[in-house]
Amino acid sequence: MKTEYSPIIEKPFTGKAEYLAWREAWRKHYALLSEQIREEKRERKNPDASLRACAQYHCWSLRQEATALLELRKKSKIEAQRQYLAAKAVTAASAA
């Protein structure tokens, strides 16, 4: 699912300010995706069997995307910590 936040979360971040902006965009994107999943779940109760099947597939594919986004968020936390420790090491080395 593409949103206005997609271009932001597709790019890597290189500093704290970029990470915070990336994280906020990720949250908004994930919230929109979650709402879309809820809509598809409601649509699965449609009396028309073909619409139910279509909604079931869309719900499944959106859940796959949500899982990928959660994995991306987990990796972003690790990368942010790595960047923080690298910057801290540079600061400590220059102070010594």
C-alpha cells in the first residue's frame, strides 16, 4: 500500500533528526495500513461470496505488508542504535 509516507520510509536515515522523522512517518504509514486491514476485515462479512473472497485476499496481502513493516521497524531500531554508538565513539575519540 502506498501512502504519502512511503517515500520517507523507503529511504535510509543517517542521523537522529532523520531517524525521528522516519519513525514518525513509519507510525503514520502503519496506522493507515492498520485501518485498511480493519476495513478489509469488515468487508469479509459481505453477503456476496466473490467480494468476501476478494476482501480475504486483500486482508492477507495487507497483513503480509504489515509484518514486513514491523520487521523494518525492528531493523531501524538496531541501525539507529548503531549510528548513535558510532557518533558517541567519534565524540569520545576527539575529546581524548
